[in-house]
Amino acid sequence: MDETWVALAREAGMAAEHLAIGATAFSKADYARHAYFAQGLFAFSVGIERSCKLGLAVDHAIDNAGRFPDSRRLRDYGHDLRLLLETLEEIGQRRSVEPPWNRCPDSDIHRSIISIFTNFATNVTRYYNLEAVADRTIAVDDPFKAWYEQVTKPVIELHMGRATRRRIDRQASEVATALAGNALTRFHGYDGTLITSPFDLSRLTGETEFARRWERMYVLQIARFISVLLGHLGGRTEFIPYFNEFYGMFYNEDDFLRQRKTWSIYGL
């Protein structure tokens, strides 16, 4: 059973660290550093998938005298993160995990995040850039644009107060005045539109910086759900590690999830 313990511990560490890498990347992403956004999508979607499949495998072993499901059964889930999270919910409720931790967060923003992750993981949008240059009639949205429209904008609308909005607009006006006639600005927005106005760029920067910590919180609330459930399954037998040793950092309150920018299972 030592080999089983080691394999499960390694899988837990790898999956949890992918969630951490994703959260750290989302902390850095904006319209000018879109590669961080892609890194976040890759890492976090992998972290969700592997964590959920780990939970499914361990749940099966607990009920079947240590026998794990065959690899085909796990492969049948594919990369459907939405389905995997729903299955994890079923496990949490069957295992009597206390509410609200037995359910994946289900606000409109959470549903949008899970939809974007699922589309990316299932190759619907993973190769969007290459497919876009090959087929100008591509039917799906750029995940970068989808995130801005379905996550960033709703976060700003829900959480940004009037005082913050006035401050961002005031700072944008000051930047525009200072750079007037002295600088050429040229960036592409989240939807690919060219932005040359210093005011618009400064305003977008302020909005992004405000929204980023809230976006990280929503993303990590999904990780917290996964982590609590895996913690509930861990240590049930001598061959199952205590998964909270790997996922414990995600157990924190919302304020901590918003404030912490850098994440790793090897130290915050």
C-alpha cells in the first residue's frame, strides 16, 4: 500500500500546485500581459480536472475495499470540468460534508468561470488564436474576451463603489493630461480592439487592478470547495494521504483569497 500512498500524494501535490499556479497567474494577468491569463487557464483547468478525478478515484476506493476505478472510467469524464465538479458535489452530499462546503459555488460569476474553464479544457477555445487566423468565421468567443465580458465586467458592476469609480476616472484624467502630446499609446483591449487613448488605457488599468482580486477570490472559492471535499476523503485508510496537507491553503476565508497574490503548496 506504500506505493498507493505515494502515488496519491504525488497526484494531490501536482493537482493542488496547478491550482496555485493558476491563481498566481490570474493575479498578474491584464490586457497588456495576456500570456499570464493563458497560463492561468491552462494551470487552473488542469488543477480542477486532476483534483476532481483524484476525489472520484478515492471515493470509489473507500467503498470498494481499496480497489480503485479503472483508468477508462476516469477517462470517460474527459475534460468536462462542469461534469466533474457536479460529480464531486454528489460525493460531498453523499459523504455528509457540511453545507455550504458540500456544494460548488454557483453564482452567475462562478458559472461563467466554470463555463470558460470547461470550454478551454475541452479544446473548444484552447487553440482559439490559431483557429481564428485559419478560419475568420470561428463561432466561439476568444476566452480572453469571454472572461472580460462574463467575469470582469460583472465583478466591477457588483463590487466597485462610486468612490472607487471616481478615483479611477480622476487618475485616468491626470494620466491623460500628463501624456497629452508627449506619448504614443498602442494596446489591444480584451476584445482585440486597438486602444490609443491614454485616458481609456489608464481607466482600463484601474478597473483591471480593482477586479483582479475579486476574480481571484471567485476562482479560489471553487478551489476551496474541491479542497474541503478532498480533505473530507483524506486519511480514511492507511493508503490514503491526508489531502489537507496539500490543499489546506485553499481553506482560508474570502478576505485572504482576495488579498494573497502568490500561491504555492510549498509556502505562501
